[in-house]
Amino acid sequence: MPGPLLAKNLDFVNARIGALTSEIAKRHLAGNTTVILSAKHGQSPTDPTALTRIDDGPLLDGLNAAWKQLRPAAGDLVAHSVDDDAMLLWLTDRSQAATEFAKRYLLAQSGTGTDINVAPRTFTRSGLSKVYAGKAAARYFHVEAGDACVPDILGVAQYGVVYTGGTKKIAEHGGSHADDLDVPLVVSGASVPDGVRDSTRVQTKQIAPTILSLLGLNPRSLKAVREEHTSVLPVR
């Protein structure tokens, strides 16, 4: 059941959508308007009792220190990090040896974070369930190794882990759990049958070609649709 904060936000979204659809009807546009409702991401964990907050600062500081201990002339190994409920690291040394070093270090770390009530909660393996390093990280994202856009380290967090130096966060996004990835997707209005629920597996990237199709335009005019063979949503 939604807690007070989530219930408040759901009520807000419901009111705004109600205002939108009311205005559409007021302007006599309901007969030729389709509304698509979705979200760009979810949040994890949805179960607050699973939350483990971990301060990633000491983990990255320790990684940099361990790297410089082996290579006194080297600078910090971590060039940039994005840590929410996943860990993405770009390194100053992108060699496989360096990425494997980072992977081994992170999986060896344990410590204490906090739970939803700010009580101490221990963690192992830096809060990670799996780490993709170097070439493995590139394969995960289906790109060639060495692509500057791809992190050198991708750490898949254990369920409930959120990286933060504070104690206010109750969830985050960016990970690979169902809570992050599974979002509502509703298509309603003109050209759509009423009350139909389709169990077909779909993705939010199908929304764009669906809009073009509903407008009578060719979805394949989108480069991404052509390259990824993205189909329209099964709305008819």
C-alpha cells in the first residue's frame, strides 16, 4: 500500500491528468486525441525495509588510495562517478588491468550503512551484487570497448542499496532492478479500445513510433526505430 508521501504524489498526478483530459473534452477534442501516460524510470527500493544507505565517498577514496599505493606516481584512479542505486565509474586509466583492480577492490569492501530508520546496517561487497569491468562493461551496453560514453566500471547494486552521504534518501533510480525499470504505460483515447489490458511485453521506447503511427506518419522515419527495429505499441 502506498505510504503518505507516495499517496500524495499519486493524488497530484491524478489531479493534473484529470485537468488535462477535462480541458480536452471542454474543447471537443476527445474524439481525435490519444493520451499516453508513462514514466521515464521507477525508484528502488519500493520496500522501505530493504533500504541500505551507503556512503560511496569513503569507498572511492579507498579505491584511489589503494591504486596510488601500488603506483606512487599515479593520480586518482576515479575520474568521475555516478552512484545512485548503481555504481558507474569512469577511470583515468582505462586499461583492463586497472578496471579489474577496481573491480577486485570494490568487491572486497564491507562496512556499515543505515536503514530506513537511520539505524546501522552492515553491508558487504561495497553493496554490489555484480561488477562489470572494462570490456565486460562495454558488452553490457552493447558497444565497442573504449567508448568514452560507457563507464569503465558498472556495479549492479544489491536490492535496497542506495549510495548517498546523507540519511534522507529513501530510494533512487538508475539501477537494474524491477523497481527501477517497470513503469506504468497507459494508452487511452481516440483509436484505442476501451478497457483493454494487454500482457504483451513492451518498452517505453515504443512510445515515439506509436505517436507517429497514430498521427498517420511513418514510424521508420526515426533513425532509432530503423536501427533497433522498434515496433509500435499494440494499441489497436
